Amino acid sequence: MMHEKKVSAKQILSFRHDTAPRSLIPIDEPTFKLVIFSIQDEFFCIAGTHIREILPYSTIHFVPGCPPELEGVINIRGDITSVIRLGSLLGLNKTPITRHSSILLGIGDGLTSGLLVDRMVDVLDTPQSAIHSPATTLPDHLRTFVSGVYRYRNQAVTMLDLDLLFHEYLR
């Protein structure tokens, strides 16, 4: 007759703890939310603290006499909100609006406005150590607004400072 060796729950848990894969991110490292989107074929992100809501594209009403970056206004549950074409503000060529276009409701430098982007990509939590300093080779028109660079699925994502973008827009 075979004798079965009895194993306690404590031994099982100890074995599982010792053989479990370790996390690559330290648990106590501060993280923050990133909202990743694309304009043309470039990826950008804004800190989630500056994005109040992500809206599907809706009809934008043109307002005569506004700067070219201002696409118009939209009605959000009874509130009229301006919509800025973010690509134009960044000095990028104007792209057509598609069914993938989105409006990010951004808050920065005392201004709340919609930001028209070509496509929403992702919203994720990331450790602060994953954000790197921007390259010194950035074009002059972008350098002012860029606060860092992030790698997302092997692609560079340019992190924008919404306070600086809105400050420049208000000038």
C-alpha cells in the first residue's frame, strides 16, 4: 500500500509564492493615467488628469471669425464647448474627419475645450519611470508643448503638456 504524503496549505502557498513570476514594475512606484491618441500617423498622449471625457465625433458647428485652429463648438448635454483641432495647433497638416475621429474634453490653463483627434488609441496606467525626456531633435513648433516620450507597443508616443498648449492658444 502506498503512503500519501500530506502537504499543508502553508507549504502549498509557500511553494506558489517562491515560483510565481515577479512583476517588472515595483508596486510602490507612482503611476498615472495616459490618454493615447493619433493625429495623422503619429501617436500622442496627454495626462489623464487633463482629460475630463472622451467623446465620439459629433457635429461641430462652425463659428465665423474664429482662429483656424478652432473647429467650432459642440453641445455637450446642454453646455456649449469649443473644439480645437489639435493637429492644427501642433502645426500638422489638416486631416479629414473620419468615423474614427474623437473629441477629448481637455482642461488646462483655466480653459476647457474639446480637442479633435484622428483616432483614440488607448487609456492606460503607467509608471512615472516609463516617461523619458523628449529628444532634442524635436521640431521647434513641438518642443514647447512636449513634456516627455513614452513607448507604446514599440512606437514612440509624444506626451503633450495641455497647460502649455492652451496657454499658447490663448495668446
